[in-house]
Amino acid sequence: MPWQRRPGPGGCWWSPDAGLVLATAVGMLRLLVAVPEKIEAVAGRVRERARGNRAALLIATVPGLGYYTALLARAETRNVSCFPMARHLSSYAGLVPSTCASGGVVTHGAITRRGPRFVCWALVETAVYAVGWPKPLQEFCRPLVVSDDARRRRWRRPGRSARRSSGCSA
């Protein structure tokens, strides 16, 4: 019976699985020590690879973009010369707002995210991070952050209710 057991060393009640619990705890502690070392090793390899790639170094000069994002963008958009303008590249990456037009009403929604999945993810995360950057970049980004209410007011056609013009109808 559990209430009849006597406390073990240090006054703790020991169960039959105490050895397994202790071994698991020690294994987890070793893992916690090993993970940062592995991350640093991978980060070092990414740094070395980026330093050997001239285009990746140029991309990494953009505030908020690091070596990993620069290499990812470079790998996904191998031949940048096929995009005549920056907006074509943005559209390819899925970073442009969706547009729905019906009956003279144009509605712009969230970004399409239809491009390469990892590039879109990395650049969206970078943009979210960049809004909190120090003054020059923050001053550029803050006006671009628009609340949902302001977006709805901006695109509502005069004389129409918000319910009828708030989205696309299929």
C-alpha cells in the first residue's frame, strides 16, 4: 500500500519507476545542452555558405533579412532577370494583396501567399519583425499597417452597405 511505504533518501517517496524517471530527466538535460550546440553548428554552416554567394550577401543587407532568408530567397528565385520589375517578383512570391472585382466594386484582401511556400513564410515573418525595428525602418513600415476597419472604410463604395461590399462573391 502506498501509505505504508517509507520515505527514501532525502525524505522523498520512491516509486518502482524512480530509476526510469531519473534516467529520462538526465536524458532531457543532455538534450537541452546539445540542442544549442547543434543550432550554432548549423548557423555557422549557413553563414559560410552565404559568405560564398555574392547575391545572398546583397540580399542580406536588407534590414531584417539574415543569411538564412537571403539564401532561401536566392534559391527560390534563381534567375531574377526574368522579372522585369520588383512588383513582378513580389507577385511571384505571393506578397501582393488579393483583388476581387464584381459589378464595379473592387475589393482588396489579404496577401495571396500563392508563391513558393518557404519564401513567402520567411518574408512575412521578416516583415512582422521589421515593424518593430528602430526609427528609419519603423517610420517606413508603420503607415503601411492598416487596421481592418480602415481597410473596409477605404474600399467601400459610396451608397453601399459594408455587408454587400466586404468581400468577393463567387
